[in-house]
Amino acid sequence: MTPGDLLYLPRGEVHAAVPEEQPSMHLTIGIAEQTGVDFIAWLATKAKEVVALRRDLGATLPREARVARDRELIQSILDLLETATVDEFEALQATQRSLRPLASFGIAGRLTPTSRLVSALRREVDLMVEREGAAQLVIGEQRFRLSLNERLALANINHLGTVSFGALTEELAGKMSVNDLAKAIQELAEKSLVAIAED
């Protein structure tokens, strides 16, 4: 390989990067997708909700009762497989997904109308914008205490995708002042929930 080359290795491909000359630097980017094993592990958690699957296997039962128990067990597993869907599994995984990693170095100076804002959220989240005052939110495995202004700003940034501060100001006109919005953006940036970029 030469500088600037890109090498794609499929999942499970054993490899080792050995540079011909020192020093050397390379960047590895992994694409982590759920597997069939992950789906089966999730099915095991759903199996705990099925009464027949929580019962003993019946190793000490008489032969006829043991055969009936085996049939019940197998039928319960088949019923579980019939009702559980990959879509349901993926929807649950989406609610547990961690935040998009953002580097936050604060805001140099004041926000300008062309400052671009990006949300760290990877999906639509109920930010409880109808609730007054501060609220604690659990996003992935992290907990945040956000003011109403922070929640309103984040909900709009997340819904609109990348948005300029000017466009967000117009979107939230009548709900909060420009100064309050700028303060909310600053607080969200400090919590790494929003990234700010200048054109």
C-alpha cells in the first residue's frame, strides 16, 4: 500500500498491519452492525417473559410427561420466533444507541447567523419539550439534566439536521429570545450534545 490508499477488510478477515518503515500511522474505521447472535441474545431476554420457558425442563418427570414438556418447550420457542421481528430488535437497539461522538471546544466568540449546528443524537428522541423547567433525560447510557430552552433547541436541531443559528433563531422565534437561544446552544455544546461549525 502507498500513502492515501484505502483497504477494506470484510468482517472476520484476520489481518495485521505491519509498516515497512517506521514511524507509520494509519486510521482504522470499523462498521459495527448487529449480528444474528445479537438477535438470538435479545430473544433470550424476551424468552423470560414466556411462562412455559421459565419452567423447569422436567428431567425427573415420567416419560409421557417429559415428552409433553419437550413439546411445550419447542412450541414456545417457535411461537417466540414467530412473534419477534428483526425490526422490533433494531428499534430497541436504536433507543440504546450511544450519542454521536462530538469534539466540543466551546464557542469562540459569539454565535453568528451562519454558525452551523449539528446534533449528537442519532435518532429522534422525546425531549419532553411540553414539560416546563429542567428535566433529566437518559440518552443511550448517559444522563443529562437539560433546561426547557436546551431541550427546545436540541429537539429542533435534531429534527432539522444540520441547521444554521440564524435559521434556528427564526424557527424558535416567539419561544425564546436570541440571547436565551445562544446560551442554550453554549450549554448544549459544553455537554457535547451539539457541535458548532463556522462557514
